[in-house]
Amino acid sequence: MSNTDRVALLARDQSFFDALTSGDLAALEELLDDDFVLVGVEDGALADRKIVLDLMASGALRFPAIDSFPDEAIVRVIGPVGIVVGRTGMTFTNPDGATFSAGSRYTHVYTADTQGTWHLLSAQGTTIKP
């Protein structure tokens, strides 16, 4: 893997976190692959691209804060697939209004389009127990 791939994937990761905290739907629409699926860090629930975008658009799902630690990330590239395993500290508000804070380890799977732009295909988080 080239350093360029590492830098590009970590930049896309940060773009994802920034779009979540700012509620930037246009950025999320560009970043998320059409087949995107999220496995929730709190309860393991599945949400596809449409569900995530709809929840963000309605304000039902909000991310007031996400701290990431890119220096700790493990980044791998296998052909047109990029994998980032990292760590975050986050606070989010669920559709039921409950606020949840957690440290987590996550795995993000990216796929490159024909122009070489990385799109987030899958995101899965696991709570780090204190």
C-alpha cells in the first residue's frame, strides 16, 4: 500500500466524521456508496444508506462530537477495497432522543470508483468498555 492510499483513506474517514457532526447531507451523499450499510455501535442495529440519510435529514440522528485518532489507524488496501480500523470517542443522539457516548473501535470498508475516489461501503463500530 502506498502512503498516498493511507492519506486518502484517512482523509475520507475524517470527511465522514465531519459530515456526521455538521449534518452535511451533501457530503454524506457523495461519500456513502449506494450499497452502504452501518452496524450501530450501541446495539448492532443495521441501517442502509437511505435510513442513515433520512435520519440525519430529519435531525433524528445527530452526532454532536466525534474525536478520531488517525495516528492509531490500521489501513489496508486490497485492489479497489480500502479498510480502515480505527478508534473514536463519540457522542450521538438516537431517534428516540437518548444521548449515547462511547469510545469505540471501528472498521470502515471503502471501495474505489473508476476515477479512484473512495466511497464508504460499510461501517461497523464496537464499544470499548471502560
